Amino acid sequence: MALLTLKVNGREVTRDVAPQTLLVEFIREHLRLTGTHVGCDTAQCGACTVHVDGRATKSCNMLALQAQGRELTTIEGLAAADGTLHPMQAAFRSAHGLQCGFCTPGMVMSAVDLVQHHDCSSEAKVRDGLQGNLCRCTGYHNIVKAVQQGAAAMK
Amino acid sequence: MNAPDTAFIGKAVERREDARFLTGRGQYTDDISLPGQTHGVFLRSPHAHARIRSVDTSAAAQAPGVLAVFTGEHFRGVGGLPCGWQINNVTDGSPMKEPRHPVLADGKVRYVGDRVALVVAESVEQAKAAAALIEVDYEVLPAVVDAAEAAGAQAVVHDEAADNTCYTWAIGDGEGTAAAIQGAAHVTRLSFRNNRLIPNAIEPRAANASYNAASDEYTLYVANQNPHVERLLMCAFVLGIPEHKMRVVAPDVGGGFGSKIFLYGEETALVWASKQVGRPIKWTAERAEAFLADAHGRDHVTEAELAMDKDGKFLALRVHTTANLGAYLSTFSTAVPTILYATLLAGQYATPKIHCTVKAVFTNTAPVDAYRGAGRPEASYLIERIVETAAKEMKLDPAEIRRRNYIRSFPYATPVGLTYDTGDYEATLNRAIELADVKGFAARRAASEAKGLKRGLGYSAYIEACGIAPSSIAGALGARAGLFEAGEVRVHPTGKVTVFTGSHSHGQGHETTFAQVVADRLGIPMEDVSIEHGDTGKTLFGMGTYGSRSLAVGGTAIVKALDKVIAKGKKIAAHLMEAADTDVVFEGGQFKVAGTDKAVPFAQVSLTAYVPHNFPHDKLEPGLNENAFYDPSNFTYPAGTYVCEVEVDPATGVVHVERMTACDDFGNVINPMIVEGQVHGGLAQGIGQALLEHGVYDKESGQLLTGSFMDYAMPRADDLPSFTVETAKGTPCTHNPLGVKGCGEAGAIGAPAAVINAICDALGVQDVPMPASPFTVWKAARGQA
């Protein structure tokens, strides 16, 4: 076991974790932040995407201890403290960019990173940027619309 | 003061469930942790077919953290997993072969991933480590995985079905069809496979089972589409638990697409074992397990002949299909290639003679059952591929050959057992042609050709039977269950309303759509209505959500309960206003005496029902709480026309879907935003089937070669275009009060044929197999099969 200290959704947390603990297990099982989901075992689906130091990261693909001293944002920490949805969350709602909701947290976290750090100036670029996140419900049609709307609102 | 706007039907109301999903507050099964919970891990067969000579669990049982290890022998005293639909052989009327489907494999394993043992331990890691210590002595047997090779194969999956045949079934007029084909001016023939698909809801299956010794009650949290059906099947057919001693909760569920309808061995074993270990047991499938052990979809091998006269008028359709059922009969597996398939073979056309035989076979593969569309995509693919091929052979425009054959008068009794109540197929065709700009296609094709590319256009005009089903018809066809739905409207004293529905939402947005219906009918704000589902401890009964039935059947049950609430409310209001019951009308949330200005609001009537000081006690009981069961009198028949336009690079075989246009007739629409979203998702799965997805087993070893997202090509955002989707004004369903038909499966049913027709058009070939991967298309472009 080793001591892990990091900032999660703006608050510092310290926990004893086993070295083999994945970051996603730490988030879900140790912190009980169950908005981050696990949809596969090969880092293909992106349902576990969180922000580590502001960059989208598949939390199934990183050990918890690798997050030592870093800043983590999960879907629970994306909205404002008063509950106002992040513009990307609001866009997913107004564009009907989610159905069952299971891929949604990872999809939203990826979309925020896409807007902040990548080119999403065209539909093709948005689709390219969403390749790492699987959705089985929406056919991506409304997710693409949501990301474009969210991008405009984030400007 | 203006009355609040309570006209909600037909409006694109934003979804109420989204708030929790977007902020990480959804509660899926794996999010639930119970005090004292343990973890279950299943040891699975590495072989497609083997005799189990012995299982030694002694080392595993002593491993750190292990509470118990269970194998097939522990389940000899309970029932097998039941099949919900009996199909009889056409030859002699004898019932299908129905071998025991054990909770855990006993004596033999029959597919890679078959459950061999359940290890229960303090942690997942400990359970996994212990599972690795179980020694199973296997005698490996020959395996068969291909439906076309099952009959007469060396491998015999079940001793009681020596030729691996479960049943041979037929529908329609065999002699009349044969005669019509013999005398026809032209016969188009096509053979093809409908590729095996693996459902892959993004939430894997999961369960958490517990037993309370104090009350002698079980609770099962499970990712499931129909918790009451799960409870009924598990209690009555397998474990013998009294039904009232078991509660099944299907909380937020991350997609189903059919795969979470069925009773599986995993959750059944957990429930049974939870009493043995005296603590809750949680299991969440890894994706690799989902690939191996969720019920797969499709996997048909088909030959079809369409006979027509010299003008392209259809005379007869003859079909022979071999359907792969996998190693065991999953819950609704036997109905999919028969009742949900062959009965749809008329499509949108007035073909007078149809005959279909279906041979269903056992193989050493995962069980095959309903997956989005379930039988209807297979039927639609067949019809729309052969009709388009016939058009090319007859040198007719594909739209024109359809126009010549449409059913135009309703009700219409097909030669394969269904009666379509209403429809207007040409309307969706005409609109789809406009939306897809078919007029501009020639110019776009020329532009592609100038770049050395091929461009093609394909139609698909599907029909489906939804809202399953009239129980009496289903029963006559072999269903072992009723297919009604239940609903309860509980009006609280203050006029707020809780509605309990037996339908289950796993992405469909019932909490919004159903609330729209209720608020609209009662003339109250949507905030005053909540929708509860997915818990046998709350809802009186339910048959669940599949077959696009939630609104048509479940919604109607709610409407019927609302009618009872309003009828009772009228009597209470009549008493309050000292009027005759028959003079009271209900409109805009007010009970009014017709022709006067006397009115009492809904909330005053509800308050009176619960504070019945001034109440017609001689005629009524207090309270305002009504339930209803609704059993439909017919299926509903959504239909539509899809047009796909592809660009193909003949040098690489890469296909780009340039345009995908859908015009659907779903009857009346409650929430167009949600309905279009359902179509989008269906289209993606249909295009996925046509271009990308294929569950492949190695013929020699029986290993699943597509066992992860790295091998099984799920559609990703950059594989798909944006869609053009329009819901036609449509022909309302004639036999349910909402006039709705169902929209959940249409996209997956209609899309595959449109895509493949477009590719065939681009390449000028008769057929390209699904999935039309680049290599497959590259070969087809070179005239290679």
C-alpha cells in the first residue's frame, strides 16, 4: 500500500492504495464517485474518461499512483458549485446527445477536452475527435451536434 | 392569470432524466454497493465443446478471501433456464428439441465462455485468483459453429438433437408458392447470410444478489429490461423461490438492445448462492465476458426466390432459412427466426403467395436471441435486397417496382399471418426521395466518377410488427407468456401524480415521454408527474421493454388507468358541484359542468378523494389510485423508406456513407426529439451491421475471434455521417388510444438493405456480403465473391 495525495474536483484527498489499483477503481470504489464508468477492459470505449491536469485521460489506463500530486476532474466536478451545468453538459441536454447515459460522462469529458485543446471547427473534425468514445444509443448524430453547440457556448 | 400550458403531446420536451446522467448521478447496477457485499467471478470454458471429466475446486476453496465455490453439480436440484416460446415441427407437429440449459455447465461445456464455476470471495481480485486455481479436466470434442454446417456435423451439441436440429418450421402456402414460381415470367434468386452481431450495450451486464434471512426474502439488482419477467422466470422455472419472496430491481440501465431481456445463468447463480453464503454477491461482466456470454443476434443463412410477372408485379416469394440458435435456447431465441421473422415476409407488398421454411440449429457458439429488431431486420434485409435486385434484373427503377407492388388498401391480411391495420407506404417513399435529393444523384455520381470513385444509391422500404403482442395470438403461436402491460396512476392528495409502469427505460426516455402523456391528459404541469419503473417492489406487474412496445402497450396501460382516474374524478366533482355525473366533463385540468361556468380543479378533486368529508360515500370509495392492464388487439406496424447513398473507392474497397435518409411512419409522435434519437441509434446499428460488425468464430477451434472492441468493429463517430431523419405525418395506429406504433428498432431494421443496395448499385454487382468491409468490397469490385 502507498499513500496517494491528489486534488479531486477541487478538494485535496489522501488515501492508502495498493500499487496495482487503477485510477478508475480508485475513483469509483475508493472515492465512490460512480459517475465515471467502465465499459470495456481494453481502453477502447472511453466511458471512464476524466481530466488529469485538465487533459482527457482514460482512467482505466492509468494507475492511481500515477496521479500522485495531480489534479483530477470527474463528471461530478464539471458543473459549477451552484449546480449550473457546464456549457457542454447543457448542450448535451438540449441537443439530446444522450440516451441511456452510460457513455455520457466520458463523452462529455472528452468533448470538453476536444474543444479546449483540439480543432473542432468542422463536423468531420468533431467526429474524428470523438473516435475514442463509444456510444451505442445515439448513432453520434446528436452528440456531434451537442459538441458543436457546446463549443460555441464555451467561447 | 393564464392557465399553464399543459399541451405536451407532440412537443420536443427536453429529457428529465438527463440531469442525473449528465452530472454522474445515475445509479447503474455496478454503482450499487451493499453492506457486507462479496464478489462473484465466473470461471468460463476455454473450449467450444468438451466433456467435463472432473472439476477440482479444493485449492480454490482454500484460497485467500474465498467464501465458496460452486459448480454445475450444485444446481442439479433446480430447473434449467427456460425458453419462453415453443415452436413445433412442420413435419409432424412435434415440439422443438429443448435440451436442459443448466445454470452452470454440468457434464459438458458447449461454447467458449460457457459458465463452469462461480467463485465467491471478499474481493474481485481474490475471486479471480481462486478461479485460476480450479482444475477442470476437459475431454475436448469436435465443435461446429457454422449454421450451414450444423446438420450432419461430426459434432453433436446435444445428445437429444442428434442432427443438431432444434426444429424445422414453416409458414405459408407451399404448393401455391411453388406453382406461382413455376409459371412466372421472371424469378430473382438470392442467397446470403445475415451476419452474427454482438449487442454490446456500453454498460456490461451486472447483478447484485442478496438474501435476507430475517424475512426470507431475496433482492436482485440487475441490468435488465424486464424485471418482472426476470423474477417470474427465475422463481417459477428455475429456483423455486416463491415469487412474493423476491424483489428484482433494474435501476438505471446502460442500454439493452435486447441483450438484457433474457434470464441468464449468471444472475440466477448469484441469487441461489447469496443464500448459501449469507451475504450479498456482486458481479459485473468484463467486456470480454459480454462478448463471449451475452446473447448474440442474427446469424441466418438464407436462400430466397421472388417470382414476378412480365411487368414486375410480385407473384410469389419462397424462402428457406437456417438459423443459428447457438449452444442453448435463450429466453426468446426460438421465436426470433420464426414468429418475428417469417411473418414479416410480405413487407410492404401485396405478394399473393409466400412460403418460408426455417431450420433452427444448435452450434457451439453463444446463444443467439433478440437483438434490436429481432427477426424483422433479417426479414427486411431479405425482402429489400431481393426487390432491389429484381428491379435491376427487370430494368425497372427501384422506386417504380415498389410502387407497382405496394399494399394500398387496409386492413390487409398478409399470406403469412399478420393483418396490417393501416399504412401509406408511397407517402414515405415520395418524401424520402425528396429528402435524399434523388434527382441530384446523377450529377453527384458523375462527380464521383470524375475522381475515379463509384457512387451508388439504394432504397429500403421496411415494415415491422411492434408493440408485441396480443397475448391470445402470441399464445396460439407458442408463447409461454402473456404480452400485455400494466400501469398504475397514483394521485396524491395534493394533485401530484406518481405513475408506475411495467415498461422499463434503458435509454428510451420514458420518464419524459410518459410524463408528457400523463400531464397532457390530466392538464397538469409535467413537474407534478413522476414516472417510476424497474422495481417489482413498486410496480404491480410488467412485461418490460423490447420490440418497440413501451409506448404502444405500456403507454396505453397508463392511458387506461388515467381514464379510470378521470371517470372517478368526474363522479367526485359531480358530487361537489351537485350535478349529474353525466354532465361533468374534464378539460384543461378542470372538472366542469357542461354548459355552465361551474368548475373544480383536478387538485381539489384529489384532495376531496383523500379528505372525504363531503364525499359520495354511498357510491364511491375514498382515494384516487387506479391501475390498468392493457393487452393489445393487434401488433402495430411502423413502416418507412430509407435511402442510402455511398461512395466507394474501388482501389481500396473503402465505403463512405455519404447520405442516409430516413422517412418513417410511426403514427402519432409524443416527443419528436426522442423519436428521432431512437432512429439515429437504430441507423447506426444498421449501418454497423452492413459495413462493420461481425461476430466470428474460428471454424476449427470454435474460439470467438471477435472478442474485444479491438476485433469487433463497433461504429465510431467517424464511421458515420449525420443523418436526415423525418417522421412522416403518418397513419395513426388504429387500435391504441394514442395512435402510436413504436420507433425503437426501425433504424436497425431498415438500414442494412439500403446500404448494401447502394454498394451493389455503385459497383454494378448483384450482391456484396455483410459486413461490406474494405476487403470484401475490393473483391466484389473485381468480380470475386
